[in-house]
Amino acid sequence: SSDVCSSDLRGAPIGRYLVIELVGRGAMGDVYAAYDPELDRKVAVKLLQVTDGGKGDIAEQKARLLREAQAIARLSHPNVVVVHDVGSFGERVFIAMEFVDGHTVTYWLHAAARRWREIVDVFVSAGRGLAAAHHADLVHRDFKGENVMINATGQVRVMDFGLARQAPNRKPGNSVSSLATLAQSLDTNSTIQVAHQRACDVGESLPGSP
């Protein structure tokens, strides 16, 4: 299908990637499982919605999203989902990322009783990913359990930087989540300490935690 506004893009190409199925939908766009025929691998492709929002025309918004996606693609850290490619798809912008076969932290927290130390480890890993982003002058702006994945081996990945903004002066904004707001003004060690505290707060609230 050539209709870039359609959510049913199964079999359609987005860049070089062939859409398999829709796997998620958020405020900034849709996420598809897709196949990369050049490297013979499954990827996740996020198709970002471009709207003027009263802040400029579509071309300006698209150019901004492309710049931000390119900045995210330069970020390399074991606790941040890998971005393989960015590009245009009609009037929209796509980000091709590694496909994480696992569950969100929100699901993981409620799927079984967790010891608080397990939770601390997960949140510290996420904190390290956020710290790496902040070091690269990127603010996530939508950090939450649904945007952190844990794969089958326990590897933690922060994902969905679709709302990220470059912040050369590292000044917190109203739309940044409470953890990210604190973290962007702190060094890496302090960021991890914040993650520790948040994890402990969550752990103490869970049934069956010691």
C-alpha cells in the first residue's frame, strides 16, 4: 500500500524494510515489526507522525524529527535500543531499530513477585541508558515502564526516543518526566543514584517484597 496514513501497511516497504505487522501505537506514531532483506533480520520500525502543531510547517517539523532521529542513531550504549537507520516515508519520518524480543518493565513488574534487588538492578540499567543519552545531550522526555524493555536474557534496553529532544544547555522542561528532569542536571553517578531510589520506591510498594 502507498497510503502512508494507513495503519494497515502489512507487506508494504518503509525504506528498505518490509512491514510484517503493527506491534504498537503511541502519541508520536506507530511501531511495526519489519524485515530487513539486506541484512536478513527482523527489526522494529517506528513511523513518526508529522504535524505542524502550530509550531511551523510540515517540512520544518519533518526536518527537526530527522535531525533528532539522527542524533539518537549516534547513541551507542548496551542499555539503549540500537537505532539502525532513519529516513523519510512520504510526509513522515521512520526510525529502524533493533527488535527486542521481550517484555516491558511495566509487564515484568506485574508478571511475578520481584525481589527489590532485582528491581534495583533493572532500574539502574535503565538509569545507565538515560545517563548515556544525557551525556550525548539527549533528553528522553517520556521515560516510563512501557518504554523500557527486558529481553529473554535479562538485558535492559531504554527505547522509544520518539519524544527525545536535543538539549545543549541541559535545561529541564515541563514535559520531561521526573526522573529525566533530575537526571539531566546530574552527573552519571547521581543519575544512577536516582534510579536506585526510584527502584526502591517501586520495590517497597510491590506485594511480596521483603
